[in-house]
Amino acid sequence: MDKPQRSNRLARWSTPIIAAVIVLGSYIAWQRYQNSHRADQSASNQQQGQAAPAPVSAANVEKGEFAVYLDGLGTVQAFNTVVVRTRIDGQIEKLAVQEGQMVKEGDLIAQIDARPYQAALDQALAKKQQDEANLKNAHLDLDRYTTLAKQNFATAQQLDTQKSTVNQMTAQIAADQAAIDSAKTQLGYTTITAPISGRTGLRFVDQGNIVHAADQNGIISIQQIQPISVVFTAPEDQVARINKAQAQAALKVLALTTDRAQTLSDGTLSVINNQVDVASGTIQLKATFENKDNALWPGLSVSTRLLVATLKDVVIIPTDAVEHGPSGLYTYIIGDDNKVHVQQIIVSQNGDGRSVVDKGLSPGQRVVTAGQYRLQDGALVAVNEPAKTAAKE
């Protein structure tokens, strides 16, 4: 009984296994056939010159203007900065401005207790009135002595003494007037006004404090930010070029964020320093900006671009099209048959993603801007995006 049962079990398991082996063998044979067919087809295509074109991006060679900039780093400075101080001693009765407020020249900043200085002025005025009365009496005495001297009732010495008295009293009146002017000036100092237009900073004293002319901190600071200045540097080997261009017209300067992602304002070059910094090999420059929108702020670090020249009618291509090789710079030109060939070029300027080509290209040609790593001279290409314009409108 055991042997017939064992034979039946083997028969039941062997049939599915044999079927699975047959299916697996058929699949492997089919895959080999497909791979062989694809290899043969690829080899046949290569033999017939039907290799797939390499995908690339391209741009047109243009002719136009090219702006030559010198890039640098700078710091924003207030056009003028004033620390408002008191010129007399006294108590602050009123602070008329807020911190961070825009003020105009002549606006009231603070008022100092004027009573002591008004009293000094009144005293000086009274002293002058007293001396004027004495002078008037001295003149009367002089007239009497003059009449008596003519009649020989007064000596010449008495007459001379009276004349001297009159002269002394006249001089005293002049001194009194000077004292009055000084008292008026001191009284005027009790009213403190803005010497320039600008924005106030943090105040250094509060209302009610006693201030002194000798105080170092002052009352408040004012910074003129419209216009505003940016101080930056340029390489010393560009000094002659900058001076020559500045002599023809004020040069344009752009102020940008430090990452150069955004232009904050544009202005003009106003000052070229009178000496080169020997330690850094740079020349210091200052530009002026109207800053009507307050985009520039004192102390802000910015990137700068100084426009030193504008080239006319030059051949321009995207910088991405320029390749470096053993023999110098080159680019791939796309022919009418969509095949590329290597062209040696000479580049004189580059910036803003564009390059000026002095030799090697002509307007109207197309150059490869992306996908060069797949190419060699004579390769077939397919431009996968519309040609880009290299020159700015």
C-alpha cells in the first residue's frame, strides 16, 4: 500500500513543476531574442548614420550695446550728520521732536528755561540806559565848561577833564551795547532748532534734565538721508579709466543688496578720493543717491556697480555659450543642418550673463548654451527650446 500511494503523490507534484520550468524557459528565450533584436537594430542605425540627436539649448548671436560695470562693496553714509547740542547751561523745558522723526532745517528741537538769560538782558538794557543818562549830563557839563573857558572862568585843564569824561561815557555806552548783544545771543540759545533737514535718532536726554554746554552727548542727532551717500572701493588699476570717464560726464552708480538680487537705488559718482589706499590697493569712491523712498539707510552694507563705459554695436552672446579649452575660449555653432562645429572666439568683456565677442562670431549665428558636455565637432543636435536673445532691449 505504501508504494502506490508514494507514486501517486510524486505524480501530482511533478506535473506543475514541469509546466513552470517550461514557461520560465520560454520567457528567458523571448527576452534574449528581444535584446538581440534591439542590439542589431541599434547597430544597424549606427551603420546607417541615424544616431539620435543630442538635446541642447541655443541662443542667437546678437549685435547691440553692452554696459561695462565695475562691481564693488560699499557702506551707506548719511549725507550730513549733526549732533544737536546746547550752547548754554539750563533746564530743558520742552522737547519738540520725537525719536525717528523727519525734521526740516529751522524746526524747533528743544526749549531751555530762558528766565535767567532774559534777566541778564534786562540788566544790560538798564545799564545802558543809566550810562546814556550819565553821558547826557556829561555833555551838558562839557558845554558849560566850554562857555566858561571862553570867558576865562574855567581852566583848560577842567575843560580837558570834562572832555575825557564824555569820551569815557561814550565808550561805556558801546560796552553796554556789546553786553546787550551778548545777552540777546545767550537768550537766543535757549531756543534750539534743527541745523539741517533729516531724520532724528535716539535722544540722549529727556525733558526736565539740566544740560550744559560742556556735555559731550548732546540732545539728539540728525542725519540727512535725502540725499544720501554710499562709500565704496574700486581696484587701483581702474583709477585712470574712472577719472577719464568721470571727466566726460558723471558716472552712474547702482546700489544693490549684498546678494545682488535687488537694485535698491541708482545715483551718480560724486567724489574720487585723492589717494590710493596702499595697503588694500584700492581707491575710495563716493556716490550720491536721491533716496526718495528711503531704500538706503545709514550703515547699510550694499553691493555697488559703477558704469564706466557703454560699448556700441558689439557682438554679444550668453556667457553660458563660452567654453574653455586647451587653445583658449570656444563655442559650438549650430549649422543649418543642425550639426555643430567648434569655433574659437576672443572675449573682451562679460557681465550680467553676457559676453562681448571681439572675434569668431557674426550676428545671426546660433550658439549652444546648454548641453555642451554631450557634443563633439560635427555632432547632430536638437534644440529643445526657442533661441534666446543675447542683447538686452
